[in-house]
Amino acid sequence: MGAAAFHIGGAMVGREQIEKREYEILSPFAAKVAETKGRRMAEEPCAIRTDYQRDRDRIIHSKSFRRLMHKTQVFLAPEGDHFRTRLTHTIEVSQIARTIARSLGLNEDLTEAIAMGHDLGHTPFGHNGERVLNQIHKNGFHHNVQSLRVVDVLESNSTRRGMNLTAEVRDGILNHTGSGIPYTLEGQIVKISDRVAYINHDIDDALRSGVITAEDLPKECVETLGRDHRTRINTLVADLIENSFEKPRISMSEHCMKHMEILRDFMFENVYHNNRVKKDEDLEKVGNMIKSLYQYFLENPQRLSEEQQELSRQYGAEEVVKDYIAGMTDRYAMNLYTDLFVPKRWK
């Protein structure tokens, strides 16, 4: 952006002013952008935006972020306009995480950047696609690791390879799931907000689809967390704030955590593994599609783009083919599979 700061109410508001203001208004436990561990490649600072704000903007303007709108959350090819996608999930995580960060006096810009980037590496067809790639790719596949690869390598421009994000954002993206714990409280907020968001919005989608009814939900969870989507999220967010205030870690009360885990187990048993949501034959089709595309491009690397072929020389063909498959949207993968493997007269 431009080189000059700007005026609001007679006061100069630019990067340096925002950095100073963080020390005045944020918690002692907040990650201050002036103390960032920095980027892997040094850059001239922006006069207007802080480094965390620039990271958020780079993520939001990326192709990988836009593709999330056509990637499955839970339901394969849902019929209806109101089911969540990977993009709407990301926005809901960001909203929940920012609410918590603001209430705790933590860094909202860092929180938002991590939240917006945490699922950039997700495959087409949700966790089903992830499981298939994990089976067939020699180094395995985990979407959090792939999300980091997206921001470090795959999203490039004419002047740099990757987005060159700050260490704090990269750490939060990598450790938003799995056993790793982000070293910033902002990253820890995103990690737990991700779970709060997907459990509750997946319940909402499952109710809308008729896979479950409100009466099916565990009674003790309804009594503790609330009967509707809004109340459950409000209960969990308020509990997180109360239990994390002025503390060097983000946590939920044992009581609420217990009931959130019960809800999660209920969803796995009744929704995520429900044949009405993901029919065995559809899962088999997804598996065959991803395996076929993966093998095809390994055997025909000349069909990859020039940029991908250049990356292949640096990282190896299997890694780049994995990148290509993981970056596809559901519909792109289906259309490409049809073009490559279905005779034209059968379409």
C-alpha cells in the first residue's frame, strides 16, 4: 500500500502508531507485532499496515483462499444453498476466534490471519480426500502441513516464492490441529475455535439435512451447552474467555470441554460416519477419482503446468502432484477426471 500514514480525527494512524498502541491496550500475554520473530525473507515494512495485517491480506487475496468456497466441509455435493463449505467454515472460525481474542485483550490481527489461513491446504472432498492422499502419497498427507506448504511455497508472485508470512502466523497455521500447541495465545485461540466452530455448524447442517433431529442430541450436552446453535457457541465462547482471562494459556473448563467432546463423539458416530451423509459408493468414487488423478500425473508429468514442472525439479514429482491434487476444488477434480477418463460419448 502507499507510503504515507493517514489521518483520523486529527491523529496519524499508521503502522508505527498501531504498534505503539498495542503496548497500551493489549494484554501482557498478547503477541505484539513489534516483537514478531519476523519473516524468512526480510521485507520493507508497510507505512500503514502491521506485519500481521499484511499476512491476513495476503491470505485473503490468494487463489488458495478463493478455492475454499468450492471445497466440501462435511456433505458431499449437498443439495441446497445453506450448507457450509470450507470457506464459510473458515469465516466462522475467524469470527469466533476474534471475539475471544478481543475479550482477552489479545492480538486480533494475528488471530484473524491464522484463522484465515488455517485450512488453505485442505483437499477436495473434505477429510475423505485427505485420507486418500494420506494413503497413497509416500510421505503421507496432513492438511495443516499442506496449509503451511501453501503459504511457504505454492502461493507465489513475480517477486517471491510463497507468501513470506511471519513466524507467528506460520506456527498457528501448522499447529491449529494435531498434537502441536501454538506458541502464541492467538494461535491457541484459533486451535480451539476451529473445534467449537465445526462441531456446532456441522450439527446445524446435519439438522437441516434431516440426518439427525434436535431430540437426538445428547441430553446432558443440551442441558449444559444449550439447545440451539447460537446458545451453544455463546456458552463455549464465554467459558473460554472466563477460564483464559489473564492467564498464559487458552483453555476451557473441564465441564464444558467434557460436553463438547461428547458432542464431537456423537457427530462422528451419527453424522461423519453416517452412510446417509457419505454413502460408501460415493466414498469409493472419491477414492478412485483421487487415486486415478494422482497416478495419471505421475505417469504424465508433461501435462503439468510449466510452474509445476519447475517445482518438480526442486521437490520431486510426487510432492508436486500431491500439491496439485490437494489444491483442486471438488468440481475441478470431478471435471478433470471426466475429461481424462470418461469417453466423450458417455458424458
